[in-house]
Amino acid sequence: MSPLFSQPVPLSWYLLLSAILFSLGIIGFLIKRNLITMFMSIELMLNAVNLSFVTFAHQWQYCDAVVQGCLAAQPHAVKGQIFVFFVMMVAAAEAAVGLAIIIAVFRARATLAVDRIDLMKL
Amino acid sequence: MNGSLHLWLIPLLPFAGFLINGLLGKHLPKWLVTAVALLASLGAFAVVLYAGLPLFLPFSSAYLGHAAPTSFIETFGPWLNIGTLHVDFSFVLDQLSLVMLLIITGVGFLIHLYSVGYMYEEDGYWRYFSYLNLFLFFMTVLVLAGNVLLMFVGWEGVGLASYLLIGYYFTKQSAVDAGKKAFVVNRIGDFGFLIGIFLLLANFGTLTFSEIVAKLAANPGWMGGVLTATALCLVLGATGKSAQLPLYIWLPDAMEGPTPVSALIHAATMVTAGVYMIARIHVLFDHAPFALSVVAVIGAATAFFAATIALVQNDIKRVLAYSTISQLGYMFLGCGVAAYSASIFHLVTHAFFKALLFLSAGAVIHSIGGEQDMRKMGGLRKKLPVTFLCMTAGVIAIAGIPPFAGFFSKDAILYAAFTQGTTGKALWFVGLLTALLTAFYMFRLWYLTFLGEPRSETAHHHHATPWSMLVPLVILALLSICGGWISGTWAGVGKFGSFLAPALGATTTEAGDSSLELTLSIVAVIVALIGWYIAHLFYKQRPQQPAELAAALPGGYKFLSNKWYGDEFYGATVVKPLLAISTYLLGWFVDKAILGGAAWLLGGIATFSGALLQRWQSGNLRSYAAWLAAGAGALLLFVVVPWTSVLANFGIHLTMAGH
């Protein structure tokens, strides 16, 4: 096998990917006018965070804290993964509620353009 | 003398009566309210007799096998303990407070009894009696107090009770105003009293009477100076409470209250508190001769001044009110010439005959349906025979005709004044002149009310006086006749003075010249009889005479009937400037400009910044998100960038606090 594939992918690449995905999410949220697209951008940001969670969890799986430099597997090492599940659950709940709101808004206003949904403005 | 006398019961019984009637009276039947109020005052009187008589009566010292103590102090516990200041809840029973207590609870009980008949038809019967008991509570605290501060508590308390009772008919605007006036004017006096207390504290380090007396006794050479200032402040307090010049103006208006209240509070007891206070702390005044002469001059001036006003008043209660001010002036005169026991003697007899006069006037007013104008009375002698006889006793007593009570006490004061040098003789002459006026206006009242023919419809219709009103009248009439005999002599304070001597010091009158004393007495009696004769001439023989005299001297008559323009004077010099300052300086400048401006500024800043910041809340979702993202980015920059080294590149060195 070529050296390129025999080497494990460096962790920084995962983080870089996570940062790119998060930035895409932010930009999408800021520039898109369609409510559903914005919603998808939020999901993108959440999953970017999830990716960085699992990356760090992998990096520190043998060590609980940076300063300890320990090598034995620690029971705390799965914290990152557990957090990911939390985020997924919240995202699922959010999707359910958020989509329901979007449907309600569409029924009421017949539009999904956020610029026109500004009833709370003074 | 060991053991308790249960002095605390004396104020506590009326206080219990106040609580029961005040809290529950509305729901209690009238007979129960009456019983509670009467038993509370009668119980207090009984405790005074129980506590006081065995201790101080001459026969009892032999009976008990020991000499009568000079004073009995009962301490119930500490009140204030601040640094070197110690104030206890302590009561003092000595000859002086015993005499006062006998008057307050004894006459107080009689007036309670009288009120049962007088107030029976009134709304708020229970309220009236709860206030009356509250008054007894505070008055006994005032008299029993063993230190100045506790006395001040009673002093303020009787002022409160007085205010409540003057304004008893609270639906009547004039009564409400009179209550306020009494309260505010007394406030001025209380201010003086309070400053006096502070001065006492600063110079003696204690507020207990016995310790102040002891410190003064230890420094016999300490005269004048700060003691005069202290005494003058206390005199200001006394003039407020005892309605002397210059703070007399509240008492005539206080007649808006029910008549028994005028008898109890504004004639017999509360208004004598100023005299009592001076007598109680007389040792201080003995070390401040200037303050003492001020007291004498105030007393003589007030006595004369009030008597002239009483000459032309037509409201029966107002005549008595000015007469009270005048008689209180006599007591001040007595204090001022250091004849404290003569002053207390007059206080006692005055309590008898003035309470009697007020209650008789109340009986007259009650029986003819609330009419107080003497010009509309007349000929009531046959319709109210008992009241007529009692009133006659009171009138003769106050006019100073022997052997009625007022003669003895007024004479003792006049004699004491006469022996005080040239100034004393001038004061004596003013007192004598006042005695003439007193005899005149009292017999004027007597003739106008009871003799002659009825001068209006109301004087024809009358209804019977209940026995509960007549019994106190008769008892007080007997006391007005016999009350002066306690001195046991025709002139001077006699045995009464030697009884009070342990508390008030030996009187100068005892060692006096008895022939001079007798001469002065005869002069006083002749003067009183002249007063009577003039009244007889004016109101019996030639009823048109007063009107002719008034027409002949229109200026003088107007001056007197307008009460020397006292109210107008205070209105122009005190009330109006005060109102102007309140309206313009305090109201417009301080309140509206400064405080209002500050409030407006604060509100304006909030409104203005709100108007600016609300632009931020665009309602545009994406702008919110952008601000959120920008904020997160700024935080990120703040955390990630090594600011210390970046700034160091620009020559700026941040130092951490504490390093």
C-alpha cells in the first residue's frame, strides 16, 4: 500500500473539516432567506460540532486530562461520544419542533422568506 | 423600705382598659365598655391610695414604726444601655407624684363617671373611653417617671391622647383643625424639651432625677451658664404643654373636644404637666435664677393676658379655657418665685374647681341641647338647681373668696411673689389685677348663665341631668369648698407645704411675716369682692351697661374680643412665612426643580437610550444571527490572540493587578 493510505488520517484534518462545515453552516444561516435552508444550516453546524467532539474524544481516549499524560484506557474517555448522542437527541427534538413551527408559519403566512416574517419588530 | 408597691399597676390598669375598649369595644355592649373604663380608672385610684397613703401620711409613720421615706423608687429593668448612658424603666413615688396621682386618678375617675352620662348618646362611645383610658395611662407614666426620658414618653403620649380627643368629632372640620393646631404647637414646645433633655445628658451624663439632684447638690457653686440654657429649653417645653405665652394659642381651640375632655385634659391634669415638670426638676431651676425669673414673668404676663381676653368671650367654654390659661399663669408665677409647693397647691385646688366649672358648663350645655353661647342662656338657676349650686361653689372658689379652695392657693402664690423684692411686688400687683379680672369674668359667666331671664328658645327647653353627671359635680363642689383647708392655715401653704417639703424643699412662706400675709389676704379678698360687685353692676343691675361700655371704647373692645389678635399675629409672622417657604422654596424650588428635575433626568436618560437601542431590535432574524456570529467571533479573538505579546509589540505593557 502506498504510504499515503498506510498512514492514519491526522486528527487536524478532522478538525479542519469540522471548522469548514461549521463556517458553511454559519454562512448558510446568514445569507439564505428560506427558512428550511436556514434550518438545514443549523443541522450542519450541529454536526460540525459533533465531528470535533468525536475527534477530541479519540485523541484523548487514553488520557483523561492533558497534563497527566497517562496511557491506560480511562473510563472517562467516552465523554465526547456521549455528548454527541446528547447533541443528536437535541437535534432530533429540535427538528421535530422546528419543522412543526415552519409548517405553521407557512400555513399562516404562505411564505418561508424570513425577511417577511418580522411581526415582532417594533 | 423594701418590697414592691406595684406601682406598675397604676399606669397598666388604664392601659388594659384602653386595649380592651380600643380593640373590642365596638363589639361590646355599652354597659361593659362603661364597666371596663370605670374600673380601670377606679382601680388605678385604688392602687394610688394603697401605695401612697401608708407611706406618706403622717399618722402612718407611727403606725408602721418607721419614719416616712422621702421617696420610693421602683425599677423594672433597663431600657437603654448605650456606652455610659443608662436609662431604666423606673417609677418614683414621692410626695409630689403622690399628690399628682391622686388628682389624676381621682378627678380622672370622677370625669370618667361624668362622661358616662354626657357621652351616652354619642357614636363611638367605646372609642371615647379607650382614648380617655389611654390618656390616664400616659399621664400616670409622666408623673411617675423616674427619669426625664420616661417623662418625655408620657409627655408625648398625653399630647397624642389630647390630639385624639380634641378631634373626637372627626367629621367636624373645626375639631380636626383644632386637634392639628394643638399637636403642632405642642411640637414646638416638645422641641425645646428635647433639646433640654440633650443638654441635661451632655452636662450630667444621666437622665435620672435623683442623680441630677445629687450632682447639683455636690456642686452648690454651679450656677447659671449652661444650667440656665437647659432650664430655658425645659421652660419652652412647659409653656407648650401648659399653654403659656407664647405657645398658649392651642388651648382655646382645644375646646372643640367633648366637655369632659376639656375638664380632664385641658383644665385639671394634662396642662399642668408643665408646672409639674418644673416642680419635679426644681433643683435645676434653683441653680438658674435667670430661667426662674423668666418663668415668673411668663406666668404673670400669661395670667393677666388670658384674663383680659376672658372678659369679653361669649362662648362659655372659651371663657373657661382662657381662665385655665390664666390660672396656669398663676402656677408658673408660683414656680418662678420658687414657691413650688404654693404652685402645686394651686394646681390641686385648680384641678378641683376648674374640673367642676367645666363639668357644670358641660351639664348646662348638655341640658339645653348643645348651645354654648352665654348670650342665649340665662335663668337656668331654677331649671338646673344642683348644677347651679355646684357652679356657684366653683365660681366663688376661682374668684378667691374664703373659705373656698382657690383663695388659699392663690394667696399663697401672691404672697410668695410679694416677698421677692421689687420685681416680685410688680408681679404681685399683676397677679392682684388678674384676681380682679378673674372675679369679674367668672361672675359675669355666672350671671349670664344662671340668673336673669332666659334669652332664647333653647334656654327654655332643657332635659334632666342624669345622676352619673350630678354625682361628680357634687363631689367636686365639696372638694372646691374644702380643698384649700389641707394647708391648715389662713395664709400660705402651711401643712401642705411641709408635707411636700421632702420633695420640693422648704418653702420661704413658712417663715414669713404672718401679719403681712394676713394683710395681703384681706387685700386679695377685697379685690375679688370688687370684681364680683362690678359683674353684679354690669350683668344684674344694668344689663345694658356692658354694651354701652363696649360702644364707648370700640377699639379696646374689639382688641379684646379678637384676643389681642394673637392668632392673627402668629398667622402673619409664623404660619404665612412658613406656608410661603413651603410652597415656593420647598415646593417649587426643592421639590419641583431639584428633585423633580433629577427624576426627569433619570427617566429621560432611560427613554432616550431606549429610543436609540430599540433600532437594534430590527425584527430581522438574520441580523440577530449576524450579531450573534460577530459576538462569537469577537470572543474567539479575545481568547485566541495572545494580547499581551501583541500589545508588547506596540510598546504597551499590561501589568496584572496585584503583581
